[in-house]
Amino acid sequence: MSLPLRQSPRKKTSSNSAAAAWKNLLSGGDASKKQSIRTTTVVSADTPATIMAPRGRGRPPKAAAAVVEVTETKIETAKTTAKTTTTRIKEEEVSPIKASKVSRTASAVKATALKLAAKSSTASLKRKAKEDPEEEGDHLEAKAEIKAEEEVKDVKSATPAKKSKAAKKTKTDDDAPLAERADVKTLKKTMYIGAHVSSAGGVQNSVPNSVHIGGNAFALFLKSQRKWQNPALADDTRDAFHAACAEHGYDAAKHCLPHGSYLVNLAQPDKDKADQAYTNFVDDLRRCDALGIRLYNFHPGAAVAGSGTREAALGRIAAALNRAHADTAPSKVVTVIENMAGGGTTVGDKFEDLAAIIDQIEDKSRVGVCIDTCHAFAAGYDLRTPESFDKVVAEFDRIVGLKYLRAFHVNDSKAPLNSRRDLHANIGTGFLGLRAFHSLVNTDAFAGLPMVLETPINRVGANGKDFEDRQVWADEIKLLESLIGMDADTDDFKAKEKALQAEGAKERKRVQEQVDKKSAKDAKKKK
């Protein structure tokens, strides 16, 4: 039994008469007898519920369910008022000013109703998670959050925006690009440099976010990488992504490099967990296909302790890729394996691991490699000098093959060579140093490949709070572009190299001390 709304008898009667009138209109009514519905029902999203659901787990009492029913009653009342107000505009001859006021009132009531609907949907789904112990609560919580977000979007679209003086401007400071995109044709080598940008609010938003920092390539997450369950890619989102790429001149097939979920481990030996990872992986491949993206970067994963040999883990990854390629055929999306820093049971830190996976792939046109500079250095590949850099490139070509190289993640390293520590640093401030990146952007074999920054951009503001400073990426993109064709023996280059090393000196020292301490501890264990 639902509880009545707290309202006066007059308001209650008004609500009932409005609902009856609307019902009459929907059923056809007497067209010759037009009515002017003058009732008004006030609905507030802030109206407190008469009974609050108790905290804690378990099946909620009937009183909690009553609150939801009350909310639903309020929603229906609000919707009725919105519709009757709209009908009134059509049936009465009113002045344009009066009609405008009534229309705004109807829109406001509709927005309130949608807000209440969002709250009701969320509460209903969360209640279901508590009532049904056989269904995972986390899944329903996530579903409730997604539903609420969708309802809020509807509210925003239904509510007329108020134009302020700032909104009337064609461009604000926030809209202005932090750096202009370079015309790649004017660079001495065709290097496409960008960063892993946000896709919050939809994958289509990654495109202007890349433009904002002056990127000619970009990476993104195709969905939340923190959850197994995600809503399907919407048609309008897909179309908006295509339109944004066309508008800004991005070739999504060549210069967009989505990153796979951190949850996915294709080396997983447990069947149920492996199936879960595989389903998530294939879903991303299908999203890539729909978006016109042809490169999909992912971490190869890790063998679970006690689950067998390293070779067996590499075999499971290859088997999963073969299955994914077959299940998504005739797709041309290339599964791009990222090299890793190593440590624990992680695979993919050695070029031999990458080669072992590729050797087992049936359709080799659909497999490639992304080299992360930080990961390679942490795994023991020295990229610091031109001579050592060329040696590593030659080793990769001999073991894996340059024909499989499809992309780069461009990061300096806070940790020293062969530390097995995956700690990204800003360009030139880490143990790799600026000279390594000069070699990177001046290697002819790498021309045309997407080069994506994953460097840290978190900074501390004047208020003491962390914030993301995207100007860092904008500056680093320009820095890397400036290195193309530059003479590294000039005073300008050496001065910049020295300044960046000084900037990162404190952090390098801190991490070096951690590495040395661990090494000493490990040495004692071996004795």
C-alpha cells in the first residue's frame, strides 16, 4: 500500500481533475467541446519523502517500497501537468509573451519529472540488488548509475538553456586550443603525435579533446575500463565520432589507438574468468569496427601463479586472439600487443614473448605491436643514446620484425634501466632523457605511426587540490615536434635537455633509492 503525498485537499483535487482531463483528451473526447485546463500542480524535486528507507543490507521493508511508489505518483502528476499545459497553449488564443511563459513552465515541470524518474530508476534497481541475492549487487549498482546518467542527460536536453553573456560569445578561454595542431606535411618527417585523451560523455568527445591539445594522433578508452558491464555503443554516438573525425581531419583507421581494459587478462587459465575477459575484448573489437578504427592496443596479461609455464600463458593469449579474429571476421581491426615493463608473472616484457605470440597467430595481418618507451627501458632495453637506440631497433627487427610495429606509447621513465618498474615520467625529466625521444621522432622507419603520450598531467593547484593540467600534453607535443630534424649537438638542445633533467632530479633520486633498497633486500634473501 502506498502512502499519500503530503498535499492539501485542494491540490489533490486539482491533480485528479488534471489527470482526468488529460485522459479524456487522449481517448479522443468531445472535439467540439474544447476545454481550458487551468489546474496547476506544484512538484518539487526537493520535496522530502515521508518515510526514509533504512540503511543496511537485506530485503527492505514495505515502507521503503512505499517511498518509491510515492515518487512515481509525483512523477505521473508532474507529467500530467506538463502535458495539460502544452494542450492549453494549443487550444487557447494567447499572446506570444504569455505562450512563451507557459511553455517555459511546461519545460520546467517536465525537467522536474525526469529528475524524479532518474531517482526512482536508481532506487528501484538498487532495491532489486538487495532483494535478489543471486544477482551480483555490483552489477545492478553499475546499471543503476548508468540509467541515472542517461536520465540526467534527458533532463538537460529537455530543459531550455539560459543564455548568459559568456554563452553568447563564439569562443571562450576554455574552448580555445592549448596548442595549434601542426600540419604534418610541413614537418621534416611525417610524425603523428598526440596523447591518450578523455572520452567522458561518449567516444565522440575524444576528438575535440585531442584537437584541444594540438594532437595529430590520439588514444582513448572505448568504454569504462574499470567495469566488466557497459552499455552498448549507441548509433548516434558512433555517427558523432565519424562526424567529428571528418570535421577535424583525423584518419581514425591510422591515427586512433584505443586502449583495452585493464581488467582483461587473455593469459588467464581459469575458464570462467577467461571467458569474461574474452567477451570484453571482443566487444571492444566490434566497437572499433563500428567506429572505423583499425588499431586496438591491449596489455598481453599475466600468468597466474601456479598455473603453468610462461610458454603456456603465451599460448593462451595467442589462442584467444585467433578465436577473436575468427569471431569478428571479416573485420580488419589489428590487435596490437603492448610490450610490458615486467615484474611478477607479467608476460610481454621481452621481444621474444611478442614474437612467440605472433608466431602462433593464424591471420598475421590482424596482429601488431605497440612499443611503450618507458616499459622497454624498465625491461632492460637501453634507448638513451643514438647508438643504443639503434641497437634496440635492430634487435626488435631481428626477433619480431619492424613490419609488425604499429604504434608507440611515448613516456619517459621515473625508474632506472632494467628496474621492472612501470613509472611514467614527463618527456626529458626521467632516466631516459630527451636524447632518446630525439632518436624516436627522427627514425624514418617510424614515420606515419601514431605516437601517443601517456605522461602524468596531475598537478597541485593553488588551493592544494590535484587537477589535470592538459597544457602539459600540449607543450610536450610541441616539444616532440620541435625535435624533428633538430641537431642534437646544438646549444639550444643541450640547454633544454639540462633543464628537463633538473626538473625531474628529485623524483629520479627518490625512485632510485627505492630500487636500491629493494635490490639490497633481494640480495640478502639469496644468501
